[in-house]
Amino acid sequence: MSLSDSEISTSLHHILLSDYHYDLPKERIAQHPLEERSHSQLLHYKEGAIAHLRFANISDQLPSDGMLVLNDTQVVKARMHFQRATGAKIEILLLHPQTPSEIQEALQQHETCTWECVVGNKKRWKDQETISLNYTWGGENYEVKAAWKERAHNLITFHWAHDVPFAVLLSQMAELPLPPYIQREASAEDLIQYQTVYAREKGAVAAPTAGLHFTEAVFQEIDDRQIPRQTVTLHVGAGTFLPVKTEQVADHDMHREQMVLEKEKLQKLLPYAGKYISVGTTSMRFLESLYWLGDAILQGYAPEDGQAFLVEKLAPYVKRDQLPTPLVAIQAIIDCMEKRDNNRWVGETQILIMPGYTFKMCQGLITNFHMPETTLMLLVAAFVGDDWKKIYQAALDNDYRFLSYGDSSLLLPRKGNDM
């Protein structure tokens, strides 16, 4: 899927970053989680009206005709502190695996793997220099060595001699990568609280934080109302925290995140196509990307068997006369997987959801409150329109806690939700 400028809507150039700014006082950024997950405040927005509730009672507010969709990615310890022979510290944060490229495979590698990383103190790490991280575990000394593979793209190759998977080494040697606006070291509390209770698939370096509010008791109430729910997997990358640096939003160098398609899960999603209540922006990115992947397949997009797919940043903004229904788009992916006798397909999405985007899959969004002038803020503004200003002002006026460990919202902008 390679798009030319002539195919893209010119209206995108009128979406300016400065229009999505608001003043967020530092004291409103939650530095610690609540002791009880579901005790957070819930801003309920429906068709322009706002109410202030508690998350524990969210089941009463969910549309009865929809399906709740949750991202089951699990945060891995991904921040490591290496040391040069001179004693200088080099911090490495894993982003995306390169060899092998699938996250699950990379985490199970023995002896060596290569990742794209964020590197702190990069200037002090020389081109041909190998740095190391030493750790004592179970009475044995472990050493992981790191060397540049491609400095310009921050590609680093790791080597270790012990016969253990990379995931096991990370669990012992690395730290939980809290967001940069939580200005403290990760604690034992974070190992539990910065993880959803339904996290299953290791691979994220940031939590799908809208899901942090859910408990088994909340799920039981949702089940009692017979609202179906389904998990999907999109591995959240550190790029979600990157600021947008271009005034014209469409010019932003959007990050990529790995998503895993499972045929069985797609079949369960199918009956509710277009009526999903997305738990978090990452689930929403998964669902909307699913639509555009299906559309691309219907237009002839056909990666070779075994090749990863890519949903491009501006794929939704191509000038088109006719588009498929959500049901048809998902069925196209299922048909493609069946044709290849493939029950699992891994690829990436770079989709940029910004004001002007027409949502295909989601009728509702459960999400926290986001930083101004970020892609997450743009996504919320795309979903609720100019009412994002009213919503965020109401949250500020009513002492809501912001960002990853903050309070929650349920956004239902469409008319006709069956309650």
C-alpha cells in the first residue's frame, strides 16, 4: 500500500496541531495509581451531555447492542542500564525487534537478537564499542552485551551466552518503562498496577492504560448485563509518548505498532462490526486499522504468504467513491487468511487518526485523559469533534486525575445507542 500525494485529501493540510492544545497543570498528572483500580472517576459523555460517575458502575452505561473490545498486550520490562568500560551509563529502551521482527519470536530468542531502541547518552557510546550489563541471578552471573548494528536507526544487537530466552533475561535485568511524565522510579506496586488484569500477550513497552481501571468484579457486572467482550492484541510502543513536532498534523512521522490477527478472534468480532466499544486508543487503532486492511485486500493488496502487512499512516484519507461495510472488510481478512490456510497474521499499523477521520468500527471509546498536542489527543478530538474542549474542561473543573494513572471517560458521541 503505497500512497501518492494526489490520492490524499487536501483537507488534511488544514488540521493544525496548535488547535489541539489545552493547559494541563503538572499537579493534575497522576504520579501513582489508586489503591483500588475501579474507584477512579468516570466522565460519561453521551451525545453532547456530560455526567460524572465512578468507573465501578460503568456497566450500567455501556450500549447493550455493542461489543467491548480490549487490548490484551502485556507490558514487558524493557528499560536496561548498560555500562561502558569507562563506567559511563547507557540507558537502552527496547522499541521494535528487527531480527526476528515478530515480538513474540524476538522475546523467545536465545543467544542473540536485534532491536530498534531509544538510547540515552547515545553520544558517549562509540560506533565499534561493545557495552555490557551484568546481573547475578540464582547464584550465577549473567552478562548481556550490546553493540551497534546500525547507529543511524538505533538498531542494537544483543548477545548473551546463557541458554535462556531473551524474555527471561529481561524479567531479571530490565526495569518497567513507566511513561516519561511519571517522574519517579518504577516500584513493586507498578509491576502489578501498570498492567491490566487481562494482560496475556507479552510485547508492549507501555500499558493500554484505559484498561487499568477494570477488575474482575467490573467484568462480572458487564457479563451479568450480557454485553459481549473480546480481546485483541496491539503491542503498544514508546512512540505513543512522542510529541507531534509538525504544525501540519499530517506531516507527523507516525510511529508503527505491531498487531496480531487471529482468525478465531476475527470471527467473534464479525457479528458486531461497526458497534464496538473500544477500551482505549490502542484497541481503537487496532479496530480501525482492521477496517483499512480489509479495504486494501478488497482493492488487491496481497502481501506474499508469510509476509507482514502494513496499514499506512494516511490510508484512511485516500479519495474514494465507495467503501466496504465493516462486515465486508473484516470478512475479506478472514477469507484471505483462510485462502492461505493461516490462522495467525502479524503486521504493523501506522494509522494516524485525526480530526476529519470517519470512524468505521467504533461507536464508543473508554479512555483516560491525554496530553495536549499528541496523537492520542487528536484521536479523541476526531471521535467527539469540538466537544473535546468541553470534555477536557469539565475534567479539569472537577478535579480529574490525568494521563496513565489518571481517571477515565466513556465517550458515546453517536445518536441512537440502545441503553
